[in-house]
Amino acid sequence: MSNPAFRPTDRSLPIALLRARETVMAPIRDMLQASGLTEQKWRVLRVLDERGAQEQTALAGAACLLLPSLTRILRVMEADGLCARVADANDGRKSIVSLTDAGRQILLDHAAESAAIFTALETQFGRAKMEKLLDLLEELNRC
Amino acid sequence: MSNPAFRPTDRSLPIALLRARETVMAPIRDMLQASGLTEQKWRVLRVLDERGAQEQTALAGAACLLLPSLTRILRVMEADGLCARVADANDGRKSIVSLTDAGRQILLDHAAESAAIFTALETQFGRAKMEKLLDLLEELNRC
DNA sequence: TATTGTTATACTCTATAACTATA
DNA sequence: TATAGTTATAGAGTATAACAATA
């Protein structure tokens, strides 16, 4: 019945990645929802925390967002006091986005729960396999 | 500068999965766009091809879509002649969705290019690593 | 009463192009 | 001319609840 030209969807990398993401995100979405954070805002916070203040093109790339989406998201996040934009002193076209204390606090507020969610999954899935999976994904992302 | 409570985003499973998906989907999106297919419609076609005619709740789960989204998507796909819905003979609440010949043809039209995209990535990434990655994702999806 | 699917609604993200300001 | 970011717009998906029909 099924078309032999295609791999089983379980062995289709795009579909397998999407299903894996749904599995992993479910508890995180529950956590974020309680704070009125979307997945996208959460990624922006995480990237800013990790990589520090940066221009929007870099931030958009790291957070897997298009620049027009980021513009809108940052407008809201700035209004909510989670981040700030300042003009780049060396290049007037750029603006540098940074976390505010409130933004950092939101991350701290979720740190314990976020770690617990990861640990639970790691325990269930197996620590060695989790490391191997992350290694492979990291390497794929460099392709 | 960065918060030690969080893993590097490269080692955050949700973010790593999303970045991997962006990497993998880019050429597929280009392919689909030429046929006016969205990623979601493509997943519906793939799942119907693989698992045969089925009710919508099952289809939505396998294609990672919510039921209201699927209702809308199927309305369009049915109007485009890609699939058909018939009432379940045994349970009047259900309708069974199936591929039409036109739907199967669309899949066939993209089979060669789809396979080539996968093969190119597999070659670049490494066949053994690709298999290992798919094994791990498949296992994670059973968590 | 529970389940299947549809409809309604509000919100959000995506994708593209056009535009402004600066380099 | 090219780049950084914004705005505009159309299209699409998400999430929830309410609803109808059926079990």
C-alpha cells in the first residue's frame, strides 16, 4: 500500500525531529505557559543569556527566528521589561539587544524546573544516549 | 556572563532539535514551495501513504497536528483533490481519510527529489551517524 | 457521559516585499 | 550598492473552548 519510494516516517529525519521535539517540548510548554512566555520568547532569553548582548541578525539566527518575527517579539519583550535595545556606537544601522535584570530573573525563576524536566527525560532515556544524541545533533547543525 | 543554571543552547535538546530541523528542512521547503505544498500538507500526505486510510485523530497525532488544524488542512486538500473523507461505516462519529490518485501522484512527483535531498545530507553527514541519529530519535519518540 | 470531529475565536508565527537609514 | 532593521501584508498554524452528532 505504501509508496516504496519513501522512507518510513519514523526514519524520515524531518518528521522524526519534529516528533522528538513535540515529545520534549510538552512539559516545557506547560512550564512557560504559566508565565505567559512563548517558546520563541524563551529561546530569545536563553540565547541572550548564553551569548550576551548582540545584534538582532545574530540573535535571530541563533534563536531560529526570522528578523521580522524578532522585531515584533522584541517590541513586546522590551515593553515587558525583559530586554533592552541600544544603538550600536560604531554602526548606526545596528542595535544591540541585551537582557535586563527582569529578564535574567525570569530565567532564574525557571532554572530549577527547567533542569528538572531535562533530568527526568535524561533519566528515562538514558544519560549516555542523551549525550550521544546531542553530539549528533550538534554535528548535524554544523552541516 | 551566562547563567550556569542552564545548559549551553547547543546542548539544549529542544533548541538542538529545532536547529537540526531548520537545517534539514531548508531544501525540502524549497521543493514543496514549487508545488504549493506546505510542510503540514506534506506530512499528511506522507502519513496517509505510509499508514493508509485512517481516522483523523490518528492522522493528526502521526502528522504532529492538532485536530482543528487538521480539519482546516483537510478541507483544502480535499478541495484540491489530494485526499477524500468518507464516513466510517461502523462509527458515525468518525470519518476515514484516504489518499486520492492525485494525492499519490503528488508524492510520486517528489519522490526522486526527496530521496536525493536525503541522500545528499546522508553523504555529507555520514551514513552510520545518520542511522544512529534516527535510531536515537525513534527511541526518544517512544518515551 | 464520553468520544469524534467541526466551528469559532484570538493569538502568534511565517514568509515576502517594500522601505528607511546607514555604511 | 549592500547591509541592518522595520513595517506591511497575506497566509497559515496554535490553542482553547463550545458545539453537534454519535456511541
